[in-house]
Amino acid sequence: MKFSRISVALSLAAAALFAVPFGAQAQTIRPTVETSNYNYVGIGGGDNGFSVNGKLSISDNLSIRPEVATDFNFDDSEDVSYLVPITYDFNTIGQGRAAFNPFVGAGVSGDIGNDSNVDFTAVAGTDYRFARNYVANGTVKYSPFADSNEVGFNLGVGYLF
């Protein structure tokens, strides 16, 4: 079982990193800082450990923000965690270097491994574009139907494509 959890985490991280160059070649017009219609893939950390996360814009104000996380301590009972919410992206607050793109949404989350499960999760957070191709992001997650009403967080840095 250890091998499958390691391979799931590494495979998802590798797929995300390989997708960046192909997405960059396919895009013809880079969005400005004042819009929330952009895509990124990134890494970060939070209550579930190391994570690979991202944002895929569906329309001007709707996005999918997937996340996969693991603590890489495979001797304990922790599993690989995932989150796949659909979010509403609010209009940009601020301008230039002080521009934030807040979002709220809901989706499914859970664990893959010994104790596999699926839960409903509400999310809220913001993206902060600190450079032309980079974004810092923060997310708060709430799973009201989980065993212990889990509240979690994730902070990360992403590359726009």
C-alpha cells in the first residue's frame, strides 16, 4: 500500500509539472492583472502537508481549483488527500501590486489510501499576483459532514500558463 500512495502523489506532481510548458505554448493572449480569468499550477503546504494545486478557468468568473496533498510520512495512517472544488471568482480588488482575486466555492474532498472517503467541502480564499507569471494563493477549507467538522488551510505559489 505504501508504493501506491507514493506513486499517486508523485504521478500527480509530475503530470502537473509537465502540463505547464504545454499550456504556456497554447495560450496566445496573457490576461492582465485586473482579470480573474487565468490558469496556474503550483505547490504549497498546509494542514495535510505538501500539496500540488492549481486553477483552471471555466469562464470569466468560474474555476476549478484542484489540490492533492500528502505529508510523505508513509509510516503513519495518513493518506493522500484531494480537493476538487468549483469556485466563483470575484472581481479583482485593488490594482497593480496590491491586486487580490478572492473566491468562494464548494466541491468534493477526501482521502485515498487505507481510510478512503469522500466529503463535501466549502472553500474560500484569494490569489495574489505578485509578478507577471506568478501568483501566491491561500485557501481555507471546511468539511461540515466529516467525522470532526474539519477546517483546513493551504498556502502556495503558482506559475501562470
